[in-house]
Amino acid sequence: YYLIDLDGTLIDSSGLIVACFQHVLKNVIGINMTDAEVKKTIGKPLRQQYKEIGEQHQIPCDESVVESWAQAHFEHQINHWEGNVVLYPGVKEALEVLKNKG
């Protein structure tokens, strides 16, 4: 058996992550951030990212507000997943090799 991390190892979902943030920032929160600014926040827990963004923009953001932003993010992600993540080069072939080894 093999245990392999999916996101960042087999697939590149960075474009989808940024798109989800941009959707929530523009359409839910009502602020603008560049893709580069969004990318600087990636790696932290999602709710922490939104809490920090809210605080940086002086937007009241208690736990329920942050949760609503996170839910909007997840909803956008689910609805736009297909076609917006890609396999890294060589992944398909590597998985075939592992599969054939049993």
C-alpha cells in the first residue's frame, strides 16, 4: 500500500485556491486583493486566513462571520473543482508504475 498526499504532491490546485479567495473577497466581503497578496496567506488554516484578512482590512469578523466566509469559499471550491486542478507532470505515469508493481 502507498499513502500519497494529493494536494501539492499529485495535483496543483493553487489556481483554484486563489480563485476561491478572490470570489469570497470580491463578492462576499467586498474587498480587493491581488493574487500575490492572496498567495502570501496560503498555508495557514482557512479560517485563520480569513480572520487575518478581515482584521487587516478593519472589518468586524467574529467567529460566525469568518465561518460564513469559509463556507462561501468551500461552496465555490466544490462548484469549480472540475477542470481547475491539474496533475503535475509525470504523475499519471508514476501512478501507473506503482499500480503495476501491485
